[in-house]
Amino acid sequence: MALDTGAAVGAPVQASSRSAPEPAVGSIPAPVRVEGPAEAEDLSWARYMAQSQGRGIEALSERTADSTTFVNPDGSLTTEAFTGPIRVLREDGVWRQIDTTLALEAGDLKPVTTVADVAFSDGRDRRLAAVRYGGRTFGMDWPTALPEPVVDGSSAAYALGGGATLNVTALPQGFEQTIVLDEDPGKAPSYRIPMRLEGLELSKDARPRSRRLRTVPRPWCSLRIRPSSSRT
């Protein structure tokens, strides 16, 4: 289940009234090899550091959730743009790298840093997963109590019995779920998955909608059959 909600490594961006020093007229400082972060608080300082150090310097004032801007030694700019957010700006003003690794927090499995608030069940209840963003919630339950999952990085796997495993994986802006069958069930399996919505409504095509969301959750399910290792 992926919820594209938009918005959000870095170091804190601190405002300063200082101005980057101007090189003396007719003189250009020789590049000096410098160890340490290749970043400066604004474009002015980034230009000075790039010229004096002979390397690209990121201007932190230009940093966004999905782009990074560098000043090159010749004074030109290079911006790296990404197809989705790679970092999140927290309330403390610090950019944090997106990290979908799951960790136990307040009885739920949650990724370290994501755009939306994502939570998975740690087992022993029917709550499977939920995405919260901007006062809106999209949640999925399971018809029966879930077992304790096996956690591997960004994913949690719940053994449903009968060779079926329910997998949920945290994404930067939501989650996705799949059901893996260890053997051919003979006929197409059917699952009824209860949903919990706050600030959203389900249309007939099973796509939650809200006029105030930039994008909407898109639920989908993928069934994969692992080939049998037996031979006849």
C-alpha cells in the first residue's frame, strides 16, 4: 500500500549574517585539498569554498526533499534531482536521510525516517499496517490475529499458515504488501482485508480519495507462486 503524500541528509541549516570573503582583485586562490563535509550554509559561501578548495560544495540553503544543489569550482551550479524524496525536514529544522529500516517503537514496528508516519503490527492483534499524513489515516487490518513477524530491514513477514506468508514493506511515503504462497493453491485464493480510514473515503474502484491530498493511496495486492522444487 503506497501513500504518495509528498515532502521530505543532512546537517542543520543555520542562518548567518556573515558574508563570504571576496577574493582580491586579479587574484584567484590556488585550490587547497580539504578534508571534511563538502557543504556550506548558502550560495555565497559555497562559491567561495568551491573556488578555494577546487571541489563541488553543496549549498544547504538550496537543499529540498528531492534535490541537492552544488556550486562548482568555476562558479556554475549543478542540481541533482530525484524522482522522489530522499530526505525529510523535521520540526527541529534538521534534514534527515530517509531510512525505512524497521524498529520497535511504542508497540509498533516503525521505519526510522519516512515522509508519512508508517506503522506495522508487532503481532498478537489484527492491525496490519497504517499510514498517517496530514491528519489523514489509511489503515489495513487482517481478519484474524497476526503472529509475531520476522523482521528483515524494511520488511516484516507474518506466517499465516498453510504455506502462506504475508509481507509488508515500508516505503519512503507509505508501504506495500504482498502474500507469498509456497505452493500452488489449486484455485485463486480470496482474502477479505478490512480497512480503516480517517479523512478519506473509498470510491467504487477501491481507491481512497481526498480533494486535499496532492496524491492518493493506491492499494494493490500481488500474489506470487514459488515454483515447486519437486520433480516428477
